[in-house]
Amino acid sequence: MKLFLVALLAALPVSIFAQSNFHQGYVIKNNGDTVKGYIDYREWEQSPKSIHFKINKEDKSIFQFNPQDIMKFQITGLETYITYSGLISKNATRFPYL
């Protein structure tokens, strides 16, 4: 039985395990232009290193953006990510420990 499952999994294309999940959203580029379209939402545990973007859901061509290309992106109703470049403090933020 185990051998059958292994053979079955080996026969399936890997692409079915990496299905796209495009949701409506927008990207704001570094020059301030806003591009509306669809973002491949991956339910990221950490900030994504890049995102896949389509203008129309039916498009075959996919654009890839990374933090160097954009200031912000939002997946409507789900998540918003903003690029930040600067110092990060580990100082206390609660009173009376300020």
C-alpha cells in the first residue's frame, strides 16, 4: 500500500502542490504609481521576499515584485505590507519602562 502511494505521488506533477491563489489587490511602486490587479496570496508566515502579480485574473503573464521595487502592497480584505528601511529599536515601549 505504501509503495502504491509513493508511486502515485511521484507520478503527479509538482505544480499541483504549488497552486496559485490570486486575490484582488494593489501594488504601490517606488515612483508612487498604483497598479491594481491580482496578487498570489501565500498566507506568509514572514514578510515575503517577492510577490507574483497579474493585471487581470485570466492573464498568463505574471509580474514579480520584490521590496526594492515597491513601497506597499495590499491583498484586499486580507493583508497589507509596507516596505520599511531604517533603524529598528529593541527599547521598551510600555509605560513605566520607557
